[in-house]
Amino acid sequence: MNVLNYLKHLLGMGGCMRVHRLLFEYAQGELDEATRRKLDAHLADCPGCLKFVESYRQTIATTRQCCQQPVEIPPELQRKLENFIAKKL
């Protein structure tokens, strides 16, 4: 089972945007402990998914290196932006 299908199965959802957000949070170390453990257990037995997650981490790191210095977004503005994106996608 590939990582996207596994995550959809694990979370009981069909939305790709939510799966990609989960992968991003996993790659950034931002998942809650229970979800991270489940994903870690799957990755330990699935070289294909592990390779996918590692390439995802590399993509995030490379993108950050190519962008300008990070700018802190005020928490209220970040919440508004996340709500807007969630409604549009």
C-alpha cells in the first residue's frame, strides 16, 4: 500500500489535502504522539513509504533553502490564512 493510500486508510478520510498536511506535519515533527507512532510503525515495515517520506523531507528542506529568510506571521493572520485555504480547497 503506498503512503497516500495508507494515510487515507489510517485516518479514515479521502481528502488528499488533509493527507498532504499530515505528511508535512510528520516531516516537521509536529504530529501528536499517537499518530506519529502509528505512522512510524508503518514506515518501519514499508520501504516504499519511508522513501517517499524522506524525499518529502528533502523537498521541504530544499524549498526552504531557496526561499527568502522566513518571516514570522502573526498567529491571528496565520489562523485566518489557514481557514481561507481550508475553505477554498
